[in-house]
Amino acid sequence: MLSLPVVKVGSVPVDGTQPLFILGPCVIESEEFIWDVAEKLGAIANSLRLKWVFKASYDKANRSAISSYRGLGVEKGCRILAEIGAKLGVPVTTDVHSPEEAKIAAEHVDLLQIPAFLSRQTDLILTAGETGRAVNVKKGQFMAPWDVKNIAEKLATVGCENFLFTERGTTFGYQNLVTDMRSLYWMRELGYRVIFDATHSVQRPGGLGTTTGGDGKLAPVLARAAVAAGCDGVFMETHPNPAKALSDGPNQVPMSDIAQVVEKLRRIHSLVTEDS
């Protein structure tokens, strides 16, 4: 049996006994919006007794077009996330884009997310690791699974042992991604806890010209495959009305479907791990 470290995200241990669910909308569209989504997800999570983390971005820095909505900014966004975490009693996470942002976010959130496009940015990785917060690095669309070992070594140089890697698909030609489920196995074989990003794995980057397209209806399909293949959790963006989302709408799972989706994933995880 493979022995993997326990990663602590706030008070939540990622230890393989139950899948971790990282859930939330792509971006903070407004303060009222994010509180509404968080409270509804919190009710779902409590009813199902999920092990979960709430996610939302304060800034979408890598938008396709200059006219695209980005968010509320690091100071206001992180303050809101901290308040949500405190009220709901749930760890919170957000993506950071620079060493300066990592320092600010670390004062408010439990898990610092490194975007896939920035997964080789050494200064960002080192600063995130130095904050003392748990770190979730999304494997770049251009990276092989075994390349994450170099990222782990960067984190180790600053004493960070509390980290996760997230698989989110690999570039396949123009404006398309594919997910190699072997990646989950190989990264775990290296000794790392691995999350599967179901919604970004179905993106079609820049597929709508000035915005990213995607196949959101396939996100639960890939998530089921990933949990069956063996992973420690699932990252899944969700929105009350994906068609009206200000970012990544085509990829997000409707909130009305979330309870059914995560419950099915949890049952699959139980079947996969019951004899391990």
C-alpha cells in the first residue's frame, strides 16, 4: 500500500479516507453573489458531511480579452473569503499570481493555489511555501506528471511539506485539452497527494474567440473517471446559472447538480479504497 503524507488544509486533513472537495464559483462576481453561493454550498456540504474547501478567485489575471471581467482585487476579495471561512467554519482557497499577492492572501486564506500557467514561476512557488499556508499547485498544461517533482523540491527548500498537486488536463493541439488519467497514478506514485480539477480539464482555451469555451457537461464524467483511477479529491467550479457566469461559464457545473455529483463521487471513492 502506497504511503502518502497527510496534508492539512486549515483543520481539514487530506489523508485518503474521504475525498476532499474544493468547490465554489470561478470568480467573486460581487460580495452579495459570493455569500449566497457560499452559504448554499455550505448547506449542501453540511447535509452530506463533506470534507471540503470553499474556492473563489479575487482576480482572473489570465483572461482571454482585455474586456473580460476580472474580480474585486486581492485585498477586498481575500477579506471576504476570510469572513466566509470564519462564518461557515470551512477552509478557503484562492489563486495567487505574484509573490506580493501570495503574502497578502496568506493572511486570510488556508490554501494558496498556484495557477497552472504559473506552476514553474520559482519566486511565486517559494514565497507561497514560505507563508506557512498549505499550497496547491496546478500542474501546467505543458508539463509531464513527473515534472512536479521539481516543484516539490522548490517547496522543500523553504520547508514547505504541506502541499497538493492538481491535474487539470494537457494541451492537445489548438484550443483543446485532454486528461491522461495515468497522470493521477504517476504523481501519487511519486509520493504526493493529488487533486483532479474536473471543470478546467474540460476547457477549450480561447475557444469562443474572446472567452474560453468548454464542455461543462463532461466535468462530472471526467471526475468519476479520476476518482475511480485514484485521486485524493476533486476540484469543481460551480455556479447558480453557468450561462450567466462572468468567467468560465461553459465549464462550471450547475449548483443544482452539485449534491448528486459529489455524492456519486464519494460512493466511487469508497468502492476504490475499501480494499486498500
